[in-house]
Amino acid sequence: MEDRNNILSRALLLKPQERFLLIDDLIQSLDEQDEKLKSLWIEEAEKRLKAHREGKTKGIEYEEVFGENT
């Protein structure tokens, strides 16, 4: 927590534009995808699609899942 407070204190000494750029960089760092995790999800999605196409799984109607009568 001390490090965080120290970083915040130092950041507040920056000019407004520099603080904005720092905030933007921090937000973008949260949006970066973990490439290993992304690869695992792609692999899983491909396995599920293949299983569905081979008839090993059964789809469920939208209305059944969400309880809507359209």
C-alpha cells in the first residue's frame, strides 16, 4: 500500500496532460489480453464447435435458455 501511495503522490506532481496519458496507459494495460489465455479459449471454442458439428452435442433454443416467448 505504501508503494501505491508513493506512486500516487508522484503522479499528482505531473502536469494534467501527463497525468491523463498515464491514466490512459494504465487503462489500456487492463485491456491487454493474455495471449496464452486467448489461445486456450480459441482452442476450447474450436473443440466445442467440432463436437457440435459432429452431433456430439445438442443445441438449446434461445427461448428455452432465456425463457422468452417470441
